[in-house]
Amino acid sequence: MTHGLIKAGLGVNAGIDIDPTCRYAYEKNNKVNFLEKDVRAFSGKELKKLYPKKSIKILIGCAPCQPFSTHTHKIKNRKDDEKWGLLYSFSDLIKQVKPEIVSMENVAQIIKHEVFDDFVRQLKSLKYHVFWKSVYCPDYGIPQSRRRLVLLASKLGEIKLIPPTHKPDSYKTVRSVIGHLEPIRAGQISKKDFLHRSPHLSSLNKKRIQQSKPGGTWLDWDKDLRAPCHAKKSGKTYSAVYARMAWDKVGPTITTQSCYFGTGRFGHPAQNRAISLRESALLQTFPQRYKFLEPKTIFSYKKIGVHIGNAVPVRLGEIVGRTIKRHIEEYEK
């Protein structure tokens, strides 16, 4: 989100997160202070000090989406997840600081939950003009078939997201984003880019990906290659697990495990491997030179995968930033 806001021309003073492993990438790429803090323990007084005097205060929160995701729809006691209440903590900070502009991004499914209704109700009680929209990411130049909820609220006046920047015939495709990268094998690391690397595949998964068609499903395989779950009634609905992307379509939603062949449609369109970490980051619209790993740090697919998959796509952050910048300019006339 921060990198997108900066690309849009907005100044960012600080980013707050509880995960210390985010610090290097955040500060290295954005030149912005990283504050390792739990927002539930962060006071409005502390937050106010981060804004320059006489500035238009903008506060943007990206609460973890896992409690509201379709992947957790079978969990009965979601409210027991401590992440559930983080939106209330964000709401409390808004009440204390009263920034002129607020934005929040999450999965589209959050609108079905009480916490979202409470959040919007609180904003309106504080005299904010509130707008929210379920955004189809390809409409804004993001090469993923994902939807995200974008909320904007302003004390300056009516605010709404800028119109889509792309139409179906101009959507960014997998080929247009990762097609230029050098071929690598499963388990190989590019000599040009340390992050252009893909995990090893088991002998069974090598056979599976060799029989996988771009845009196809595991139904394309010989029956003896299918997993036991595929024989179950519930398993037949997961057609995108163990699947290849298609070159000339938008990619799937990038997750924290997108460099593993068996966790989604994360097979490379042509090469017999899962997409690399760099390819995953590019599909999340990070710049190709974005740094994720501090030199001499122990490499971890899992850790970097979390940083990439949990991020707001940079392009979506830029769209939010362009919207806010235009909104401010309109009300400063």
C-alpha cells in the first residue's frame, strides 16, 4: 500500500506493523519509518505526532483479511481470532485522531460481517462521507482475477474511487507481466535475480505438472496421478489446485503460498515448475527491483511468500493514492 501511495505522489510518514521481518523491505524500498507496534496498543496521541503540523491527515489501515476470507468460511468461531477485532482498533484510532481522509482495504467478503457495518456506522457518526466498492482488480491494471474491498472516507466532501483504467481487451495478462523473465527449472535459482527461484518438485508432482495444460485442471491428468482428495465429492470443486496459469489471461489471486504448485493455480504456463517468488511479486505489481530480503539473511520461501501474498497489490495502492490526491486537489480549489 505504501509503495503505491508513494508512486501516486503522496507523502507517507510511517508504517505500523507487528511483524518485525517487514522492516527491511518496508524501509529499503519506501524510505519510510517502520514502527514495530501492535495497533491495539497504539494511542491516538502517539499517532498524531507522526503527522507534520498543518498537514492534511490521511490514515490508511489494512487489517489482516484471513478472518473474512472465503477460505475460512467453514470456521464457526471466527470472532475468536484476535485479528477479527483489529478493525475496531483502527476505528478507535480514527475517533481519536480525526484524520481528514481514511481508507481501508480488505477482501470483498468483509461486507457480510458485523464488524464492517460497525466500522461504517462509526465513520458516519464522525461526519465522514463514506464510499466503498468491491473492486475487480483487472479493471485497474492488476493481473489477478481477484476482488478487493476498497473503502474511502473524507471530511472534506464526497469521495469515490477513480474510474477503471483498463477494459477487458486491455487487461494485464500473465504473459505481459512475467513473460520476459529467463526460463528456470524447479529448484533452480536465477544468476540474475536471487528471488527468481522456484522450489523443487517431487517426482509425482513433476509428472502432474507435465500433464497440466495452461488454464486446465487436474482432470487433464492420467487417473493414477490424481490425489485421493480429488476422488471425494468436495475435492472435485477445487479445480484450480495443482493447475497451470494461462499466458494470455489474468492470473489467479496471489497468496502467501503461491510459489507451491499444489496450493492453487500456481503452475508456470509453460515451464514445469511453480511460479518463482519474483514472478509472484510481479503479479502482485511490485517493481522488478523491489528488495524483500536483507543481505546475509537466511532465505525462507515461507517468510518472503507471506510478505508478497499478504501485501496489497502495489497498483491498487497507487489507485487509492491517485484517488486521494485528486480528491484533495478538488477541495483545495
